[in-house]
Amino acid sequence: MNDLTAFLDLGWSVIKTGVADGTSPARYPTLSTVSPDGWPEARTLAVRHADRTLMLVESHTDITSDKLRSLAQSPRIGYHFWDPATQIQIRLWTTVEVVTGDAVAPLWDRIPPNSRLSYGETPSPGTPIPTATAYVKEPDPTAFGVLRCTIQKMDVVDLNVPHRRAHFERSDQWAGTWLAP
């Protein structure tokens, strides 16, 4: 594959598979932020929506979690996808808008009852507790938010032989550049 447009299509097909298929490894990429004191933070979050036209991905979050403090200081998220079946790695550099309240109420209504437990915890996630289970999970729609991540850069690596890598940026209308893998 030597066509940059087709290579970008390949990257998007992995991301879209992750949204559509809950068993796909691309459903659960690693998300990275930078803590208020400058440390890298990585965690796994499900990608719930992806839109190639708008060049965005969305994940759900508990807005009382530590990552929101990090995003308040630096509203950027890195995503890392790895699909071992296809040998495709994707990295995204994004800017983030945290959407809450009435704007996300229709999404909350579609979340299964068991999954709602992920949004609403006392004390809030990351708070020190005296024992391993000294917390209560109670679904709370006011704790539910959406991380709307606008992609600024995208790196796609195909680790099949021969290896291929390309970098794409919003600033050049996603034309892309081949890079040494």
C-alpha cells in the first residue's frame, strides 16, 4: 500500500471497528493526559463515537475523576490504539471539549443501568480511602460527561511486512507524509 489516502482509510477503519464492535481491541485504546504537576497519565477508556468528517472521537467519563483536573490545565488527550489482529497502531493528538449536563442527557438515557455505575462514586475517583472497598457507586447523571476530542494529528503504523508509517495533520488537510517506521 503506497497510497496515503488509502492508508488514512485503513487507520479510520480500525477506529470505526472499535466503535462498532465491543470485542475489538480498538474499542479500548490507551488515553494519555498530563497531570497538573507535569506527570504523564495513561488509562484505558472506551471510544464511544468517531466521526471522520469532523475528525473527532468521543469517550465517556466521570467528570469528578482526576483526568478532569488534568484537562482543565491542559485540554489535550493522546490516544493510542493497537490492533494485534491487523498489526495496526494508531496514535491521535487531540484537543478536548468536556460536554456535560443537558447536552449529554440523551446519551445518559441510552446507557445500560449496570454501566451507569461508572458515573457517580463517593468519594470521587482518586480520593484516598481507608480500605479497598470504602466507596459507594451510585449512578449519577450529573457526574456523566463526554470527552469530545478533535483530532489535530494522526499517526498510522502498519507492522505487517514491510512496515509502513504515515503522519497526517489537520493543518495540511490530512494530506499525509510517509515516515520511516
